[in-house]
Amino acid sequence: MAPCTIRILVPSLRGTSGIVTSTVSLAAGLASAGHEVVLLDETASFETADPRITVVGLRPPRHLPYPFEPMAEWGRLGEVRRLAREFAVDGIHATRLGFVPRREKLVITVWDPIVSPIGRFRAGSKRGEPRAMEAMYAVVDAAAARRSGAIVAVTQAVQKGFDRFGRYEFIPPFLEDGLIAPTRPHRPHDIGAWWRGFWTLSARASTWRCRRFRWCATKFPTRA
């Protein structure tokens, strides 16, 4: 059987440097595995020579007053859905959890172990973050988890926090040492880019598969 090529929409390049770096590495990992990536860029500054990565501009969401800033991305869900249809993608992998439209084939990467808005509100003080805004982030995270078909937890604590949603896998988001620091002797060069394993998929009975994770989707379209 010929290798299965899938086309994934990845929104978006905005936010903290850690999430942006992870998003870029996700796109590169998918492309290196032979898949096609449609990367939504709100910064209008990202460039790549990889022919498997198509960079598409996305208008940044409009600013919302405190504490509703985390929900601003919901105002762009219609645009994300339109682009998914325009590029005929097989699914969406969201690293920013506001970009998770309904009724789509979705994988999300989750970062925070506290899903409860009340729990996140209480943790805000210890973290030095605005408590009300932290609660709104929890609302956005929970909505994304409910809509998604699969969840990638970046730590075991995050996995435990999202356990009630099911459909999750703990996959540490290691990056190549060259991206973040000189290589140390005790850390191998190829420890990073978990996405290359996560998205090493095959098509059989309309099922997405990889070595560590399986996402079943009945009658799900595949690309031969």
C-alpha cells in the first residue's frame, strides 16, 4: 500500500515564543513525514522553502476588553473553517485553543493542567497572572477539548487534568536542541519533534494511525 498523505491545517503563528516555536516545529515535522501543511500566519512574517508547507495569511482577531481577551480567537473561527474547506484539508491541529471550530476533524495540543475555570482563577495569584483572564483561558481550553477528536498533553500533569475528556495521549513536546540551546552530551540530537512520530500515519479502514496514537474516524477521507 502506498504511504498515506494527509493535508493538515495548522493555526496559527501568534502568541508566546514557546507556542510559536512548537507550531513551526509541528508544521516542519508533518512536512518531513511527507504530509501537506497549510500554516495560518497572523504575523505576516513567516517564510519557508519547504514545498509541502503552504503559508496563508490570517487576520489577527480583534482585541476584546479584559478579561475576555482569550476568547478573541473565536471571532476568527468562520475564517478558519472557510480556509479548511478552501484547501480541502483532512483535519486541523490547533496549538492555540481558540482556533478550534465545531464539526471539524481536530487534534489539539493542550498546555495547562488546570481545566476548571475556578481552579485556574485560584491559581492565577500564585502564577502572577490576572485571575479572571486565567479563568477565561480555562473556558477556551475546555471548549476546545470537547470539540476535538484527539488531545495531545505535553506533560503528565496536563494529561491528568484532561483525563475526563478522554481521547488523549501524553507526548512530551521536545524540540531539537539546535532550536533552543547547544546540544548537551546527555541529550541526543534526535530527541525532539514528537510530531514526526505522532503524525506518521497510515490509511486502513478510514483510520488515522501512528506508532503511539490511533484516531479512528469512520468514513474519514484519506489521500493515497
